[in-house]
Amino acid sequence: MDKEIKREIIMEHYSHPKNRLRKDNPDYLKVNTNNASCIDNLDIYLKIKNNLIEDIVFDGEACAISIASTSIAITNLIGKTVDEALKYIENFNSMVNEKEYDKNILNEAIVFDDIYKQSNRQNCALLPYKGIKKALLDYLNK
Amino acid sequence: MNREDFPMFNQDIVYLDNGATTFKPNVVIDKIKDYYENYSANAHRGDYDISYKVDLEYEDAREKVVNFINAKEKEEVIFTGGTTDSLNMIVNGFFAPIMEPLDEVILTTTEHASNILPWFRLANTKGIKIKYIPLDDNYHVTIDNLKKVITPNTKVISLAYVTNVIGDIRPIKEITKFAHENNIFVVVDGAQSVPHLKTDVQDLDIDFLAFSAHKMLGPTGVGVLYGKRELMEEIEPINMGGGMNESFDNEKEIILKDLPARLEAGTPNIAGVIGFGAAIDYLNKIGMDKIQERELQLRNYLIEKLVKIPHIDLINLEADSGIVSFNVEGIFSQDVAYYLNKYNICVRAGNHCAKLVKNATGVTNSIRVSLYFYNTENEIDSLVELLKDKEKIMAEMI
Ligand SMILES: Cc1ncc(COP(=O)(O)O)c(C=O)c1O
């Protein structure tokens, strides 16, 4: 993908993130995700029914890459089953960590395919996935 | 000034994070190297020449600290691992044994974590109470506001001389005067003050002072705990071990060494302490008054330019130190730091380990520029030039 197009997608998700709001609703699982080395700090809320992710929203403070990554993650994960979502997350992690991955199932998240070149920003892109994965595993273990 | 003395400046780098740590001049690096190459032995074991030399150099460094802060005697100066270590020794070794439930410590919300969390632990383990001095509109401490929170239960006031986000210089002399009239101890966190302005513990009448070598051209992992002699005698050694005991036969018969050895258990950071001595010599050669004057000059130069940029929100317009905190309107501080990093400019973004600051300023995080005497107007110009253009920041921050 062209660098300029990637930039535009990231900026669009950063400026108008999907579902950035608080949810104090018992139907939602809440998970906090943060980066120890910086100040990114997000709360992510997931509504899961019968193994299906019905909704995800988030709020908190984080850098442009983290916000954009979260918005893109949410866009992609709503409507997936828990298993599908976990696979998606593994695939994304592989991409960011320079391992083999499947390009075809990431949709817009592909904009981060060269984020590994900026090692100080890898964790920004991974931030939402770290939290969402934890929430999904908690759900499965319940 | 003096940039040629610092090997880090061989790199193309604009370093504006001196509040976190400073660069080291050659004299410090050479001094450390000299120890490892020429007399690399342990301390306090003067049975052979090189070990004897270690003792001389180590105690010589202590003497330098004593003079640098105008302590009365060497028993008042203990080498520690840094400010954090010193503050924990003060809180746990001196205050924990003497504080009763409901006794109060007075802090401020702009303190560094290392002057908050040790007290929080005492609150949780011993039931002491924590109070905060209300800050004025510039987030400064005033004596009048201090008086508002003093009660008959107040045992100690613990605060930074200069804070690491706001950079305000506290009226320590008035605070100790008022405190001592009311039988209250004063602990001073000197991490951001001792490197930048002249410190006279006798004139300021400070009870305890903590500071770090690495923020004043010295090595990492070394710091100082200063305390008045009679108070130092009362500190319980938290660390027990070699080098601090005279003799022991069983748990009832332990004889500890006198100060300062009593509070320096184990093999100390010998190279670090000796290197720190060289850093103090270097600072003295320039002169602390001159250092402070130069930093103020640089600060004013920076502020003058920043206030003219409409999208810069300055957090600490009023402060007489080299610390300048601000935000670029609408842009997360970390993104600004990433952007500046692309131009080899090092600034700090975040809450700067002072997580209660948001209670005072309403700002959860910010960009911090912290200057030292070796920074230049040119460096400030490059920073300001990059901050002027908000479109450029937005375009290049990711
Ligand atoms: C005001 C203040 N206190 C304490 C510390 C802690 O110093 P150290 O990490 O050297 O122990 C710092 C350093 O960031 C500081 O700025």
C-alpha cells in the first residue's frame, strides 16, 4: 500500500476513531491496556454473547498510532467470534513482530505492516490487541 | 558552554531531557576508568596499597559532597543508590519508627513518585495521614497555604526544592523556619535543585536532603542522603551486612559501626562515588551561580519564543528553573516527542513520574524540556522552529 494512503487511513482513524466512548454497562467486559514505557492508557469495553463479539468501545488517552490502531481493531473485530478474533490478533501480532502472517485477512490493519521499522512505535500499534486478547481469554476461561 | 567536554555531543543530538539525567564530561568518565584500570579493589579493607587508595578516593568524594552542600561533617553524608534510595531510607529508617497512627506528613501533589509512594506505604502500614499543601494559581507553594494544613499532629513536611514538572523553586528557608518553630521536620527532595542551584544545608536549615549524582554530570546509581548529625544517629539501618558492623556474636550482641559507615552496608558503588567526586569538582570549577544564571537565560530565551506560538499551551510560565512544560494544542504529548525525535531532539513526554500533578494542573501529561548549562540558543531555535508549524507536526508525527 502506498505510504501516503496508509498515512491518510491512520490519520482518519485517529481524528475520527470508531466507538470512542465510555460504557458503564454490565453487559460489557472492561479491560485496561497500557504501555509501561509511555503514557498510553486505554479502557476497552467488549460485549460478547454466545462467543460472538457484538460490540467494542474504548476510551482513554493514547498517541495517534494507538488510537488509530484501536479504532481499526474495533472496526475489524466486531461481528467476529471469539476464536476468529483471537486468530486475527495472532496474525496482527505476527505482522508487527516481523513474522510470517496472512496479508489477506487484516483489512485496514495492514497500514501497520511496516511499523516494525520504528521499534519505539510497535507497542503503540499492539496496544489495543494486548487488551482485547486478555479480555477474550478471560471470557473463554469463565 | 563547555560542550567540548562532553563526548555525547560528538553525536548530532539536541538533548533537552536533563531533568531525567545529564550527560557526563570526560573528567568523570576518565575518573571511573582510572579506578577500574588502576586501583580496582574494594573499600574499607586497607590492607594493601590499591585498597588503601580506594578508601582515600572514596572518602575524598564524601568530603567533596560535604563541602558542596555545606554540611558540617562527614557523618552527615551517606552515599546511596540515588534520590529514591535516600528518600526510602529516610522514610523507613527515621520516620517509620517514630510516627504514630494519625501523625501527619505534608506533601504536595507535584512531588515525584519517590517522594509520595514511600509515604503512602507508611499510611497503609502505620495509619499515618497524608496532607497536601494547596498550590497557588502558578502551582507554587506559599507559606500561607502551608500554614492552612498544619495541625498539632503534623510531624514532617516532605517536598522537592525544585519540582520536576512545574520547575518551581520552593521557599525552603521560610518553610524550615516555620516548621522548626512548630517542631516539624523538613525533608527536601533535591533531585532537581542540587544540580542547578547552590545548596547550603546549614543556611536552609534542612533536616534531610536527598539527591542523585546522575542528574548533575555524575554516574547513575549513586546518590546522597544528607541529614543533620543528631538525626542521622537515629536512622535505623534498613540494610544490614558487611562494612557497617563492628562485631557480632549472636543476635543479642551486634555492635554497629559509627556514621557514615553504619548506613552504607555492603560494597558500595565505588567507581560511581569516585566519579561523582569528579563531577562535583567540575561543577565547582564552573560555579553554581554561573550555572543557575545560564539556565535562566536559556529558559527565558525559550519562553519568549514559545509564548508567541498560538498553539502552544505553556503549563509553567512562572518558574525560575530550566524546566519548561507545555502541550501542543490538540496533539498528544507523546506524538510530539516522536516527531521531535525524528529530528534528533530529545524531550520527555508523559506525566514525568508525578502522577498527582494532574490534580493540580488538570493536565494529565505534557512535553517537558529540561535545560542544563551546556544547552544553547541554537538548540532552542531548532526546537522552536519545529514546533511552530502545527501542520508539519500532524503530518510527521506518525
Ligand atoms: C524531583 C525528583 N525526585 C526524585 C527523583 C528520582 O531520582 P532517582 O531516579 O535518581 O532516584 C527524580 C528523578 O526523576 C526527580 O525529578
